[in-house]
Amino acid sequence: MIKERDHPFGHWSLRSGQNEETVRVPASMSTNHGEIAVAWALDGQGIVLRSLWDVRQFLEVGRLVRVLPEWRQEANVWAVYPDRLQSSAKVRVCVQWLEEVLPRLTTAVPAVREPGPTADLG
């Protein structure tokens, strides 16, 4: 289980279309580091709720398998910078790039695959 920001620990708020459900997820291990939680899932220690851009490579090669693919959890991304950079062309271009790229990173992963042998992604 990952402890993140202001999310209540041990609860996932999921949305599918107009439906929203909050489910309690019991966990025997917890961390506040996403990479550790992903490593636990890769090691067969349970399921993990992460952004597609964080686990896409593992889904595409079959090291992880999506469960409940029609359900999502909101994940906001904020561009935070000091006021003095508000008119910066570099900041504006960076934010525009993020607005273009992030939606592509969260598009659906190919159909759910049967788990297969693990691949060395080293």
C-alpha cells in the first residue's frame, strides 16, 4: 500500500464512467515510495494502483497485468514554479509540452495479456 499526499491510507477511490466507489484495501506492507510498491508487485507481493506512465513498460511485456481496466483513480499533475517565472517562455513551453504528452502517456495499454515469463528490462 502506498501512502500518498492527502489520500486516506488503505482506501482507493475508483471511477468508471459515472460510477464511483471507494474500496478498503488491506495491506501487510506499506511505503510512501511508488517504485518500491511497483517492485513489490513485480515480485508477486500483491496488486498496486499506479499511473499508466509509471507501469506501462511492465504491462506491455506482461510482467504486470491490469485488473479492473475500466476503473480509474484521479491523478492531478501540477506545474509549480515561482511567481517570478510566470512570464518565462521556457516555463510556458514546458507546461505546454506536458499538456500534450501526459494525455498520451495515460491512454489505454493494449488488451490484457496472460501472464507470461518475466523479461529482463535491465
